Amino acid sequence: MLSLQSISSLIFAYLFLTLSAQAQEPENILFENVRVFDGQSKSLSGPVNVWIEGNKVKSISAAPIPSGEGVTKIQGNGKTLMPGLIDVHVHMTFGALSMREMMSPMLSEGVIMEKVGGGAERMLMRGFTSVRDAGGPIFPLKKGIDQGKLNGPRVWPSGATISQTAGHGDFRTPEEKSRRFFGEPSRAERFNATFIADGRDEVLTAVRENLRFGASQIKLMAGGGTSSAYDPVDVTQYTFDEMRAAVEAAEDWGTYVMVHAYTPRAIRRAIDAGVKCIEHGQLLDKKTLRYAARKKVWLSTQMLVENTPNMDPQRIEKRAPVLEGQARVWPMAKKLKLKLAWGTDFLFEPELNDRQNEFILKLQTWFTNAEILKMVTHDNAELLQLSGLRSPYPGKLGVVEEGALADLILVDGDPLADLSLIANPAEKFVVIMKDGKVYKNTMN
């Protein structure tokens, strides 16, 4: 049976010794006769031409744009050019592997190559050009993508989650003892999945360790969870001083802390400690939502599905109040005008990945098509930029405008009128571009 440390080594080796199929290099590209969803408007533009020079949008014009030799022209024929999709809560490694696969004695390098590397490329082919990884062993994967050894979205990495003992990130098996008392880090810690850190000093070290490796933001576990063994959903995790230490260390590097939490008590403490983004929050009440809005804190939440067939019975029981709460929180948060972001949070259920786009449609209960498209492009991009100078990709994303980075999708149809187009990327996304490079083009 492979150890978690061996798994990490295999992923690293795959990313840096194996070359994937490459996209075209950035070039001058002219989209002719397209209608633009710019990331914010409630309607499409009239027919325009969009000039891409290198990795940026150079110009947008209703008049013809002169082009010389060496220019790739894409005839849009009235199709919709829009920003690439953004998911701000993914787990690129743990979302690609089931828990059974992670612990299986049959786990092999080939499985890891297919699941993790292939999962990143398939996510890009679903039109997700940027993601925020919300915790796990991510740095080798991100480096492989950035160096062109693997196709995948831009990644804003958090690194290992930071958790108290018996917190949501305490993934120890029953026989694994406390590192503090027995001196041995758990397998999950050796795999860079999590840091179990207690007390101000350990929290500071854990935050700084992630920043050392290139984290663009920090993920802290501030409350109980549904997929963890030890902590009930209702518990509050980390003292104010511990949480404040994480915030101070992140702010010293010009970035921010996001926290996993559901309950008003946990979230209020996090806000008071200076946390800038709440992940989940499905058990929030109106009073705490109002407080978050007043403090201009982001709520990055999801629309979870009902329980999947192979889900552990304990997890099903713990998820029940969360599933009930999400139907209340989304409309309350919208009414109170919170800064809202959307993500999927697929974890150890790789069968859900192919439904990533479909989950966007679940927001239609409370939002218009225009509001949804704005959230999964422009608004999610704004959240990514909270990383400030720690953002790994300088430039403007989530919009189609002159000077913005060229992360674009050409959609066969009008997604403002028919949002279901977004849920069919294989057929309806005819061009996918990231950083000015074309990764898919069926218009030839």
C-alpha cells in the first residue's frame, strides 16, 4: 500500500517528468462577429470584433479591425464571447480521488496520472479557466500547469488546511497519536493535506509555512464539518487569539484568511478576528449575515446536492441541517447585499466533477441568469483579487474588456437567455481560451 507521502511524490514526479498535450502558444487572434457578455451587463453587446494580442484583450470594436499576416481569425457568426468560468472552492487533488482510492493498496502511479492530471485538464475543458483551491496538496499541480507541463485552470492555492486538534482538518486515523505528545506527524500532515496547529505559535508557523510555498490565501478551519470524523457541525474551532494570529500573519504578506464555518458563533468570531471570507455558512442567521455585510466580508458558499449513494451514514446525518439551511441562506444573503461568491466544494466524490457546470444552474431558484453569470465570472474574480500581491496571476479577470486577460469562452447561443448552455460545455463551448492560448476550437 502506498503511503500518503509516496502519493505526493508520485504526483510531483508525474507533473515534472511527463508532458501533456500542449495548447497553442499565445498569438494574435481576431474574433469576428461575436456578441459579448462582458461579465457585468444584463444583456449582450451588439455584433463586435474582439482582438486578442498575446495574453490580453487589445481592442473591441463594432467596426472591422484590420489584421495582417499571422493572425488567426475565428468567425463567431453571432455566438457569445464571455469570460472564462471561475470556481472559488475546489480541491484539485482530493476532488479527483475518492477516499477509497486514496487508501487502496491498488493505488498506482497510473491512477494518479489519470485522476489528478486528467481532472485538471477536464476542468479547463469545462470552461473553468480559474479556480481557488481551498486546501490540500496543490503546489506541484499548480507548478505543472503554470510551466505548461499539464493543461488546467489558473490556480489560487491555499496549501494545507490549518486545523486545531479535533478540528475539521484533523484527518488522523484512530491509531495515529498527537504529534505534540508523541512526536510523529500524521500521514495527512506529511502529505501536505493539513497542518494540525494548536496555540498562537503553531498557527503562525503553519500560516507562514504555506506562504513560504506560495499560498495566495490561507484556509483555516473555524468550525465543525460534515466530512470529518471528530467534530460535530455545531462546534466552534480556534480561539480568537489563535485566529487573530493567522490573520496577522496573512496580512503581513498582503493577503487574507478564509475560514470553513457554518454557525453564527464560529463566523462572528472569525469576522471579529479579521477574516475576509467565509466558506459555507449555511447555518447563518439574519443577524450574523447583516453583521458580515456591514463588515464587507465575503460569503463564498455552495448549493450542495442531496446525499450521494455511497456516502457514509454519519456524514448523511451531519449534512442534514446544512442542506436545510442553504435554501434559507442564499436568498437572505442576496437581500442583505452580501458580497457573494460561488463554488462547488467536491471532496472525495470524483463522480461529481462532470456535473460542475450543472451546479451553476442550481442558483436559478434565487438569481436571474445575468446575476448568476456575473457571480461565476466578474464577482468570483473580484474575490480572487483579495490576494493582492500574493495573487499568482497579475491582471484583470472575469470580464471581457480592453486590457483584461484573455480567458474566454465562445458559446454557441445566448447564455443570458438560456443558462442551460453553460451546463453543456462539450457541445456548446466551441472555443476555450486561457491566457491567450486556445485549448479548444471546434470552429475550424
